[in-house]
Amino acid sequence: MNQFNASHQPMQAQRPNNTPGSAEARKLAEDLMDAMSALLGLIERETELVRAGKVREAMMLESQKQELSRRYVVAVSQLKASQAQLSKSAPELLSTLHRHHDAFRAMLQVNLTVLATAHAVSESVVRGVNAEIQKRNVPNTYTAAGRRATPGPRHITPLAVSRSL
């Protein structure tokens, strides 16, 4: 650990850490890291809940997710505005942010995959239920040519889904 501190201290001495721009850039970077960490924690929780089939609980996280997403977008836009200053005053901090952001994006991709899978499964279930309902409502008749008659609009019953149950 002493080797790390010894090699890290000369780099700090070379950087102008006490400049007001550097401190402001570091604060922006810290805000972005905090926003990413909070959002990532919530997204991981949402992913766990959806994988466990607890979609209702996952939906309850929506308002928190929106607020944290808003914080993240604000932090990213502020950091982008001062990116030139940050790249001059603290390039290693910028590269660290890029690494963290890449990990953040990977976790978002996992979350989106889980959500898309849950959506596809639920849509498939609803379509299957609808197909069964329609089969029961359609009369089994044939045309003069001996083909099965297609049902008219009056034989098709719409499917209603209650999200409050």
C-alpha cells in the first residue's frame, strides 16, 4: 500500500488541485458518481424484483427511478459543459468517470434485457389468453366451399385487463 501512496503523491503534487476550476470539476464529477451509484442501486433492486416475478413491487420504484434519472441527466449535462476544463485539470478523474460510466451502462443493459424479457413473457401470456377466449366465442361453421368460416367482428370479444388487481 505504501508503494501506491508513494507513486500517487508525486502525481498529486504535479496537478494544480487548489485551483477553483479543479475543485468545481471534482464536485461535478462527485455529483455524477453519486447519481450513478444511487440509480444503479435502484436499478439492481428493480432487476432483482422483476426476476423474482415481483413486478408490482418493482413498479413502486418508478417515482424514485424518475427522480434519480433526472439527477443523473442534470449531472451529466453539467459535467459535459465543463468537460474541457476537467480534461485539463484532472484527466485521471475523467478516465475514472468513463470507466464507471461503462460499468453503469452494462448494468443498465442487463436491466433493460430483464425488463424486455418480462414484457415479452407477459405479452405472450395475454395473447395466449386472448386466443383461447376468441376460440370459445367463434362459432364452428364452414363456408359453401368447405372452408372454415372466419369470424365477423360481432363474434370477436375484446379482452379487458385490469392493472389494479
